[in-house]
Amino acid sequence: MKKTPAKSSIKQPGVLEPLTFPVRINRYLAHKGFSTRRGADDLITKGLVKINDRVAKIGDKVEEKDVVSVSPTVMSQDELRHRYIAYYKPRGISTDTQKEGESIKMAVPALRGLFPLGRLDKDSRGLIILTNDGRLTDRILSPDRVHEKEYLVKVDKPISDSFIRHLERGILIESYKTKPAQARRAGETLFRITLTEGKKHQIRRMCTAEGYQVLELTRIRVMNVTLGDLKEGSYRPIAGTELATLKKSIGL
């Protein structure tokens, strides 16, 4: 009778063993590529590491739910290779990377080489996450993933209570009923809506189905990343706790 070969216990080169929580903070930082364990101890001693916004101490342990952040002055090997940008896309700019017209890469040459995570139609404005880290694509855009995106929408007439209720319960657009959403009035003709899906022109089609016309549509948040104080057409790096929280929420 043939013996089943025992599984090799030899660690494959370049493959990191998964972390088992709780884990010491220096091992956690080494695993994430910030430094060696000894180098991590040095970062901790200098007060450059926080666990849930508390300055870490040598010997601290990290739970899986904890958010670990390192001072923006310390760049991990991952961050040296990858860029993560929050960009306030103006109206009239396309997110289609194949077009050479009024696209992001033409509007902001410094952002060439980065690609947008998702779409935001040409007539809309607001937050687009740009990166060169392909690991984020499926983890954020896959229909199987549930990630919040929040929008501020202005329509052409006063908003009724029944319209808000219909947005929350789901609206039939052609043959598809949208998933439940969070919606609330923000003014006479203004409302906020948070979606966990992204059908093409979804909000515009939802409004049309209810007899409203969208005049202005602005995306103000993607997961934990917000527009903040960004001006239209400007951008900022996603770093520190903000980046750590984003990565943690998608399993990186």
C-alpha cells in the first residue's frame, strides 16, 4: 500500500506564514514589511507606532481587530512600491483609463501610472481612490464584497418621504431591484445615500424611476476614506491610520 507523502514543513521562499493573534507588536510590524523585529522595537521606542490611537510600548500584543498605525514619516516597503491616492474628480473628467480625452491622467499628469478603483460617471464629481496596487481591485470592486459608498445628490424638485423610503427599500430599475440602502434628506432637494453596490448610473436610474432628475451628484466617501477638506481637482495621499483601516477592512 502506497504511503501518502507527508506535507513538507519547509517554508517556501518569499511566502509569509499567516499571523496568529494575539501577536507581539514587533513581529506584527516585521510581518507588514516596516522593518525587522529589532528595527520595529526601535520605532516603538521612538513613539512612532500606535495601536488604536494609543502609543505602543515594547511587548504590546496586537489583536486581529486592532488598528495599528505607523508615523507617516516611516515608509513601509509596501508603501515604497505602492501609492494610494484620494482624488476629488471634477465634473467633466472621465474615469475611463482607455480614453485619452478628459481623463484623470490627462487632467493630473502626476497621477499617471495609477488606476481608479471603480467608476464615477463623467457628469458626476467626488471621491475616487487611485492606486497602482492591483491587490485592491477585486477586494473592493467584486460584487461579492460589501463596501459602503456615500453620495450627496441634488434633484430637480422637493424630496418626499415616500421617495426616501423607496430608496432605502430598493427600487426597480428595468428588471433589477436595487439592494436596500441608507438614505436621508439633507435639504429640500438634497439627499444623502449610502450604497453597497455599484450598478452603472445606479443613482440616476433610481431617481428617474421615481420621477426625479439628478442635477448634481457627488461621491463623498468610499468605505473609511472621505473627501475631507479636499478641493475639487485636488488630491492627497491615503496613509497612516486611514490606510491601515482601509487595508484591514479588505483583508490586507
